[in-house]
Amino acid sequence: MFGQRGRVAYAYEQTPGAISPEPPQQDRVFVEEIRTRGGLDLTLAVVVDGDGHLRAGEAAEIFANQLFSGISQSLNRDLNTLLRDQVEGGAQFLSQTNRSGEGIGEVAVTLIAIHRGRFFFAHAGHTMALLIREGKTTRLTRPGDRLLGNSEAPLIQSGDPRGMTLQAGDRVVLTSDGLTRISPEDGHPFVGLDKVAAYVEGTTPLEAARHLISLALGRDVDDNVSVVVIQVSGKRGGTPPLAIVRAGILLAFILILGVLGISRLRRNVNIPPAVDYGYAVLVQGSAGLMDEEGKKLVEMVGHLGTIPAGVRIASRTETRIALETTFEVLNELSGISLYLDRDAQIQLTLLDPHWDLSSADEIESEPSTVVDLLSGRIMVVRNEGDREIHITWNGNTGILIGNDVGILGVNEESGNLTLDCLRGSCKSILVDGEAITFSSGQRVLIIHGDQREIEYLPGDTFQEWNELCGGCLIGQ
């Protein structure tokens, strides 16, 4: 979910966690733009984390609804007092419900309001609010173990009664404790607080929320995770670690013509260079950056390390790479993952290219994602949207087309190419321009540059690809 009010844009995402069987979702998240009876225009957001009962999700739902209803109906124009009073009132109601024999559990809550560029909050428990400013993360709420809804007096924290002034470029992140809790496997947070700024700045709120969720899932988070990202508009763009600094202006437009052949241009126009805002994140596995000739490993990529567009990557194990972008206009790049088999090599040729059209005629094409398969086996998974993903090999191209969920497997072996359409719609284009469209459950073989007829996938194909992506084809 995402939206915008004036200079404030916001989005949120949730996941029940990565464990099996899937746990119940006991977090509740609400973000709304409201006008109170007292005449205050607010951007209001809350994360409520239910705890300690099978009905804790219900407790979180009731608590959040009461907060929003109470604030909407209030005549109080003192926001600091208003938020605190509503949290305290919700705690008393929940405590009475639990004592009456209809126990539904306890909650942690972080409630924030933005009014005329000033930020107010009320908080209790292990949820949290973070301020991201100029590359630094500041925790605005104190950690606490005392939840609301029990017999103890509520410990409610609030901020400056006058509110905190938000600056252009600020991000505020609300999250349940699942994002930053300690992993039992290695004793480190699923996502460290010191990492949040790097993954949030330079992205849209929706992309940032999805990115943080994907990072936690990539570490097999064992709890519900809810993330709200709120952004105060300012200078567009940003620099993720290693990505834009090292990528720079990636390619002039002539490269797009040579590699893709997909852009239709007016004659005799001055085409500006493309800027690639995309980058990749190593979510699982082991991979390194190769030299320009693809012969030498020059740098290993750490877990959750960022990889700029334009570089060559070699996997050392089965590896998952998530694609992200710093471009502030919403797009679906964040819903794309690449799965590399052991010892596969690829080049991230183009991830999210955009052109500055302020001084040029219109370029009649949409940005596409292009990955050059150098050797081995790769699987591309698109979870939503209609972004086309091109996998090229020796001038031949397999493309994931269509809308919504799509999955394409591409295997280079002994100079031949196999394109397996595992979900959605796919297309194959040879060097000479010959094209074939095929769909889920079908395969196209390219042998010595010749395109064979479409055939149905052999019986064990889905299982082989399913093992590479860790079960993403279950139910397909």
C-alpha cells in the first residue's frame, strides 16, 4: 500500500515470516490521511504488534481501529497529548478485556502523526520508530518489554510536545520487532539498525519497505515483520552503497540500440545518455565481481552487499540476487529476483535505465531490465507488474513478458540455449529477429543459433528449477 499527501509520501509492507508452517499474522499496520473534528489535517500511521495469545492479531486490530477512530473524533488540537491519551485509553480497554475472561493478548504500539511538517509520536513496547537523515539512523523510540493490555501501568513514551521538524529528504521508518530481532542461527539481527539507512535512502517508500522485508525474508526471519516508510520530498535520487557511485552514467543510447533493438526513435534527434538507477542485493548464496573480461575474480560480495549495474558476477553457490532501484518514480523492479546456479556467470547489463528528456525529443520505449547470461543457468522471477526482463546470450534473447507473476528459466550448455517458461508468458528472439511467443509449461530450444519448435516441458523440469529457487514453483 502506498500514497502521498503534499510533501509526504508513504508505503507499507508486511510478511508473516519465512518459517513453515506459516505463522499467523499478528501485526496490524494502518496509514491514513485524516482530518480530526478539531480541524487538524494529519498523516497518521501505526504499527501494532500483537503478542502472547492466539487472538493477539485480533487485539492488534481492535487497538489500531480504536486509535484511528478516537483521533478522528477528537477536538483536542494538542497532538502530543492527543496521541498519548489515545494509546493510554486503548491500553485500558485491552486490559479490561483481558481481565474479564475474554483474553485476547497484549500489544506493542508505535503511533505517529505528521502535521504541517512536524512529527509527533506515542509508543510502548518493542515496536519502534526510526529517523533516517543524511545517511544516519536515529532510533526515536526507546526499546521496552512492557506491553499494553496487562495489569501493569502502561509505560508510554512520547516526544517533544512541540513536535520534531522534518527536513526535505528525511525518512521515518516504523517497524515491528521482527525486522531487527536477533536470529537464533547466528546471533545477529535479521536486519541491523546500522544497515537501515543504506537500504532506505535513495528509494521510494514502497521500494524501501519491500527491500527491508526481502532482506529479513532472505535471512529466514521467524516472526511477523511489518514496515512503514514515510518520506519527506526533497532532492530526487540517492546513492546506495557501491551502486550509483561505481555505476555512474552506464551506457549511451547507442548501446541500447545495439543490445536490445527495442527503442523506436525519431530521425535526427539528439539523444541524451541513459542513467541506470538500478542495483542488485545479494540475498542468499555466495558470489563475486569479475573483471571486464570475465576471467578474474576481483571482489567477493558480502551477504546483503549491493552490486552496481553494468558489472559481471560469478556465483560460487546457488545464489539469489534481488533487484532494486533508487529512481523515485514507482516501478516494479523491486519485485524481481534472479536465481543463479552454482558457477553461473552473468552481467547486469541494464537494470533500471532512464533518460533525461528535458532537452530531447521523446524516446518511445519503456525502461527494460537486461541481464547477459555468460555461462550456466539462471532463473528470473517477477512477482508483479509488467516490467520486461531480457536474458541475452550470444545475441539471442529470452524475455519474460506479460503482466503480474512471471518466471523464466534460461540454461546455456555446450553452446546451446534452453528457454523454459515456468509461469506467465515468454518470448524468444534470435539474432536475425525471428521471434516466438510461448507460455507457461513450454520450452524453446536454440541449437547452434537455430530456433526449434515449441515443445512442452519434460516432467522433471519444474522440480529442477524449483530446487534452484528454494520452492518458489510450489503450486505452479
